[in-house]
Amino acid sequence: MDPNAMDFATLRNFKDFLQLFNVISESCFLRCVNTFNSRELTEEEAVCVTHCAGKHIKVNKKVMEIYMEVQPQITKKRMEEMATLQESLEKQNKSSETTEQTDIRKS
């Protein structure tokens, strides 16, 4: 594999992770943090944040599990569609070549 492609994939994965982390952080902050009297979270807020983040992580894990199950089927379907399209284009191309050869013979 090309080292630049690997760096790009690693960078993209890191970017995706940071985006997910930021979404979870903001969601849990807005849901759980109610007081700004101190720099520390209250016990209630800390428990809420723990449950909130855990819930997001479980949902993300479940979505990824389903994605991993469905992705091969989607890829297979796309490959079949591409093969069908290619066959159609090849038939169309052969038909055009036959028509051109017939026209040339008539000339």
C-alpha cells in the first residue's frame, strides 16, 4: 500500500474519531451540566456524563456492527450493478461497431 494513502486513511480515521468525540462531548455537556458554580462536576453531573457517554458508545458500537454486516452485501450489489452496466455498454458498443461496418460496406 502506498505510504501516502496510508497516511491519508489514518488521518481520515483520526478526524472521524475527533468529530464523533466532539459530538458526544457536546451532547453530554448540554444534557448533563447544569451548574457553573465550580470548575468540578457535581456528583450528579459526573454520573450523568458517564451514562450519557456510555450510551453514545454503545449506540456507535451497534451501528458499526450492523454496518459491518451490511457493507459486504452493499458492495456485492454494487459490483453486480457495475457488471450489468459494463455488459450493457459492451453490447451497445458492439452494436454500434456492427452498424458502422454495415454503413461502410454500403458506401
